[in-house]
Amino acid sequence: MAPEPSLTSEEMSLALIRIAARQREPDAALSCPRCGWEGLFVIDRSQRPESDVYVLSCSGCGLDASLEVPAADP
């Protein structure tokens, strides 16, 4: 069975927490918001100032998702 390509709202919340942790500590190991496997890979593909875009992948469960966070209004 193929994994779901998109994030649930709970997974999205966890992903945002993981991304914030990565920003505070770039070398920290992160756990997957879907399966909990430590080894989540995060790529920052942000197009600031328009939005922050992150690609999340996990070899534990096959997660391969993008998360776009629109920039806040000034």
C-alpha cells in the first residue's frame, strides 16, 4: 500500500514543530511526523518573502510531502 502523499492536520502541526527545531539546532536528528522514525529529512525551498516551503521525506514510511507556510502580512 502506498503512503498518503499529503499531511493530515496533526502531522502538519508536528512537522511545523520539527521545522522549528531544525531552525534552532540544524544538526539535530528529527523524527517523522507520520511514523516517528528518527531520520526525517527536511529541505528548505523557501521563496522568501512570499512563503516558506519545506520538503519533508522519511525513508521509514516513505513520506514525501511539501509544506508551504505563507508569509505573514507586514
